Amino acid sequence: MGDALAVYGRLVSAAIRSQLQYRLSFVLDVVGMFLVASLDFAAVLIIFHNVPRLGTFSVGEVAFLYALSAMSFALAEFVVGHLDLLNEYVRTGTFDVMLLRPRGTLFQVVSADFRLRRLGQLLQGVAVFVYALSVLDIHWNAGRVAMTLLTVICGAVIFSAVWVFVICVVFWTVEGTETANAFTYGGQFLTQYPIDLYSQWLRRLLGYAIPMSFVAYFPALYVLDKEDPLGLPSFLRFSSPLVAVVAVVFAGAMWRFAVRHYRSAGG
Amino acid sequence: MRLDWELARRGYRRYAAYPAATVAGLFTNTVFGFLRGYILLALYRHRDVVGGYDSADALTYVWLTQGLIATIYIWGWQELALRIRSGDVAIDLARPVDPLRAGLAFDFGRAVYHALFRGVPPILFGALVFDLTAPSNPLVWLAFALSVAFAIGVSFSWRFLYNTSAFWLLHYRGATVMAMILANLFSGFIVPVAFFPGWLKAIAYATPFPAMVQMPIDMFVGKTSGIDVVEALALQVFWLVALLALCRGALAAGVRKLVIQGG
Amino acid sequence: MIEVERVEKRFVAWRKRGALRRERHEVRAVAELTFSIAAGTVCGYIGPNGAGKSTTVKMLTGILVPSSGRISVAGLEPSRQRIKLARRIGAMFGQRVQLWWDLPLVDSFELLRHVYRVPTDRYRANLARFRELLELDPFLQTPVRQLSLGQRVRGELCAVMLHDPEIVFLDEPTIGLDVVAKERVREFLTDANRERGVTVLLTTHDLADIERLCNRILMIDRGRLIYDGTVDDLLARYGAERTLVVDLEAPAPPLDVPGVSSVRVDGLRQWLRFRREDTTAAELTAAVARRARLVDLAVEEPDIEDVVRRIYTSGSDLTGV
């Protein structure tokens, strides 16, 4: 395990070194990402210019959800964002080269890159987080601080697992990436807002089956000490770590299945 | 004229060649339609009218924008910039075809394909699931269609314009991203311009961007009616002409630079 | 070392039938493939494009799973024990770069050292030896994307051998290289085989590679093994014919020269086929010059395609000596 981490560290630092070779381009990319991400929050602000509350949520509370979602997603994008290139790896034979090496394929694919320019998105999430804190009156204690940190990490894990799960479709069809995007980016958009806004079937599909509601909504209810408009049991607020683990298990199983298919069906 | 038609056909066919990509994009557009629909609906829990829109108007706005995403194509078009960077633009300039006009024709062909296959389906789907509004007056439908046509032109001209930044900027990507962000926000793609705070709304209408999305939609949901429709159409034409003129100028300046520097 | 028993690989392919429907049909890329390669052999694997060579190599290395049959490489089953096998083999595909594109060459070696868990002293020793043999020092610090083809190939050869593989699979390693570079590659492979006992399976279209390196040949065509034997035997039987191409000053009827097995004429140019044991190019040229005035000449060697065609048209599927 430690060895794997060390190898991951080396491979990823190689990728980062490549990216930082073009310093100015990189900085511009980061700034660009920050601004593009800000568009989504501009929408939130404009909405709250027109209404004082979205459901039972105030602008600060929605900003809190948004920030958790944005930071989790940015972290996930750092680590697995380049999976939208899986299609390319397969097409160009790079994936075959990975099958020649004495390491797991998922490990190698994940180690192949690290999207440092998503820093722009992370910073935007942090900015919104700071804004949320300035507007809200949260009664911080050790539990809530830990929960916030844990949530961002678990959220990142959940997003990553979902990404891995849906991107496996490229082993069957060349055009799969765009469809996979609908779930990941759709999921991220969904989690920026309180999920009680959505209809029940949408919540069930994109909130529970694809467990997006555990990225921000449920944990946030705990930190904000807020009553759940959906009236669901409070143990859900602490379930993110378990959900993250289950998501990873599912993603791993799907990957193994997909690669087995690839090795049988041929390049 | 014949050439324009040929180019438009090519534009249509280029995108028709990838039906799987179209379906995938259609799926994404529909998913986001649902998400945005419910988010905006939440505004109407305690109020009947927001920014002059009722809930049916707001939902119609959502599904129209989702349908128009591909048709108007505000996101990420960098073909011209890439051709300028690679030098291929020299080939285009050497041809006896005006690149701006050719691009416009090609884009219209593309827009027709996208309107048919990524525009109509989500709107119909949204109409099935939600209660949308639609104009009762056939003239309004006509005005809407005309408005969308102008919107496509305005969008293309803007894309063409910010792509020409590649003639001068090494890191043109920064400029293109900024240009896209401005267009996205002020066109009313993200939230209706009617929802903007007063000062932001004023800024928006001082730009060509609402002509890309908001104006046709406002005609459709009836926010713009009667003589205002004609006024809006005229305003779209104004922006179209203005942007095209700017494109002309930018292209000429870019060509001059190329010739001088032998780029 | 490598044992292949009645291996078959079937692919499902879809054929379009009109606008919307598709018809499924099966393609047999490889059928009834049986051979075994002993440790320490340098084996050439030849055949026309699309014959099934890369499919075979992919199955041997664990990339593809065979539809039926049994494969054993270094005592392991590639489809089930991919990672374990990967430690003991090396592979290099001429068209695909395995090194890290943006980083200096030596960084790729370092990364591979950790990926393969090569002990430090082995790594240092190997690297030193290969640096010398392949003359890597001048460009060790250069990013791979800036290397010339010849330099890149040498870098990849080093990368392939760093972890002391027992078997090495090479797919067209000399393609596109100049004569000097090709020689270097061949010397390196010979050294690896002789000094370290590395088994080599070499896919190539270059007959000279075969002649210089291989003591064994496998030939595949349309998924089936059509020749399995030594190089000498192959050349003796099928690679014997060369062609003298002459450009005459004036049109002439087909030249009648002893030792020539067939003549083709096209305007001023004539192609004269002859067998090695019947005559030499020099003798033939002199004989032709006595009969007609020559403007130019060239000697064509038989290529693999030629040899394969001959084997195929000879009607027999010879397997083994």
C-alpha cells in the first residue's frame, strides 16, 4: 500500500512537472477556471436577489452547500478529472501499454495525470465558503469542524467513484464520454442546491442511487444545525464516509468488469 | 448564393455525421433541463411572479435555453483561433471565398441540424413533463423563428470576433474564456436577464449578448409583445450588423499583420 | 518458455446493413495456433499486415484474452496472471511510445524503476551497461518528445530491459531507422540474448533483421501458422530468389541469360529473377552487359511479403523442420 502511494506520488509529480513547464499558460488557465466557476455562483446570487429563501434555505446556507460541493468536486477533478481522456488512452494504445505493466490498470490510469489547473475551481469554492461563513452564524465546535473537513473529503471520494463508474462506458462505446459527463457534471450542479427542491424521482435517481445528496446536503444539515425539510432520519447526516466506501467498492467492481470485457472483445 | 447554400449543407452534414454524439449531448441537455427547472420552480413556492415571469414562463425559459444551447452554440468554439495558430488560415484567405461569410453560412447549416435534433427534442420532452407556455398567435411563432435566426448570427459573429484575438495573443485561450463567460451571463443563458438587479440589467442590455438568447425567449413567453417585438428584432439586426462590421475590421487587421510578419 | 496450444481468437464485428440495422458477424483473427518457443531463442514472427501477429503478441502479453486454447508464458497464464507475468516480460511496440513524453529520458527510467520495483543495485548496473551499449549519454537529459526516432528507440530498448525481463516482445523495433541505427539495435538484442539469456519474440518486416538476429521463424498468414522452422531453411526454400532490375538504352526483347528463372519487360526496364545458387548479381550484370547497353541497374531482395506469397502459393503449410 505504501509502495503504491509512493509510485502514485512519483507518477503524479511527473505529470505536474509537465504542466508547470508552461507557467503563464497555467496561471491563465487557473484564472479562467475560477471565472467560469464563478458563473454558477453568480446565478445563485442573482436568484437570491429575487427571493429571500430557496425553500427553507437562506443565501448563506445555499452558499455553504455550494462551497462544499465545489471544493469536493475540484478535489475529485484533481485526481480523476483526466478520466475523460480514457477514450483517448484506449484509442491510441496507451491503455494497452498499461496492461503490460505490473500494476493495476485503474491505478495507472488515475496516476497518469493530475489536473492542477482545477485549482481555479478549488479557489472559487473556498471563496464562496468564506462568503458563506461571513453571512452565517454557525456554532462551531470540534465535531462540526471535523465534519466539514470530512465532508469535503468524502464528497471528493464520492464524485471520483461516480466518475470512474460512469466512464467505464467508453470500454463499450467510443462516444461514451459525453453521456458520462451528464452524470458527473449533472451531479455537481445538483449538489450546489438543496436537494429538497427537486422532485422525488430526480432525488431518488441522482440523490440516492447516485449518492449525490451525501456530498453536501446531509452533512451540511448537521453543521448548520438545520431541520431537514424532507424530514429524513438524522443518522443520514453522518453517513457520508460509509457511502463513500460503498461507492468506491461499486466503482472498483465496475472497472474490473469493464476491463475484463475490453480484454475479451479486443482493441 | 449557391455557394452559401452549399456551405450551409456542409455545416449541417458535418454534425449529422455523429449521431451518437448528438444523442449524448441531447441527454445532457435534458438532464440539466430537469435540474434547472426544479431550481427555478423553487422561486415560485411563495411568490407568483418573479422578475415579470410566472412559473410557467420560467419553466418555458429553462427548456428553451436547454434546447437552444447547441443551436446558438455559445460555448467553446475555437476553430478559427486554432486555424490562425496553426497557420491554416492562410489557406482560407487564399481561397476566393470570404471566410466570414463562409463561416456564417456553415454555422447556419450547423444550427439547423442542432435545432432539429438537439433543440426540438428537449423542448418537446419538457413540454410533456411540465406545464409550459406557448404563443397562441402564429405571428409570434414567426417572430420567434426570425429572432432565433438573428440570434444565431449574433452568436456566430461574437465567436468569430473573439477568435480573431489569436492573431495577436499567444495565450488567446484567456481571451476566449472571458468572452464566453460574458456571453453566457449577459445573454440570459444562466438566469433570465429579467432576474438581474437593475444595474446589472442595464449593463446587459448595453451589450449584444441578450440578442443571442434572451430576446427570442422573451418573445416566445410573451414578455415582449406588440410593437416591442419589432423593436427587439430591429435591435438584434443592429447588433448583428455591428458585430459583423467589427469582425470585418478584425479580420482585415489580422490579415495585415500576417502579411507583414509573414506569419 | 512460451507455449501456445490450439489458440483461437474470435472478434465480433458489426457490418452496416442499410441506414439503421447492423449485422453481427465473427472474425477469426487467429485459429488453431500451436507452437512452443524454448528459453533463450530469438524468434522472428512474420507475416503480412493483418495476419494476426499483433493479436498473437497481445494474447501472449496478457492484453487480450484468447477465445479458446491454452497459453503459457514463463509458466504463467497471461490472461489470469497478468500482473505477475508483467514483472517478467518486457514489450516494445515500434509505433507506440512507452516513455513519458514531456520528461527527460532518464526520468522515464527512474519512474519505471519504481513501477517495476527494480532493486537499486540492479537498476544502477543495468542502466550503466545500457548507457554504454546504446550510447545514451548525449541525450539522457533531453525530453523524450525532442528525441529523434533513432534516439527514442534506443531509449525504449533500455527501458524495456531495465527490470531484467526473461522474455522480450518487440514489434517492429527497427522501423524507420537508418542502417547504422538498425545495426545498433540488432547488436543490443544479440547481446541481451547471449549475455542474459533473454528470449526474444521479434515481429518485423525487415528480412535483414531476421537474417541477423533470429534462429527461428514463425510465419502467420490470415490467422494461421504457415511456417515454423529455422531461418536458413526458410531462405533456402523461399527466399532464394533475387531480382536484377536493368534499365536499357534501347528497347529489347526479354533478355535470354543463363541462370535467370523469369523475365518481365516494361518499356526500357526489365526485371530478371534469379536464384542465389544459380548465379550471382555480378555475373548476371556482366552477362546482361554483353547483350545490351545498360543505363542503370538495381538489385531487389525478396521481402517478407514476397516470401509469404511464395509460401502461400506453393500450396503447402509447412510446419517445422
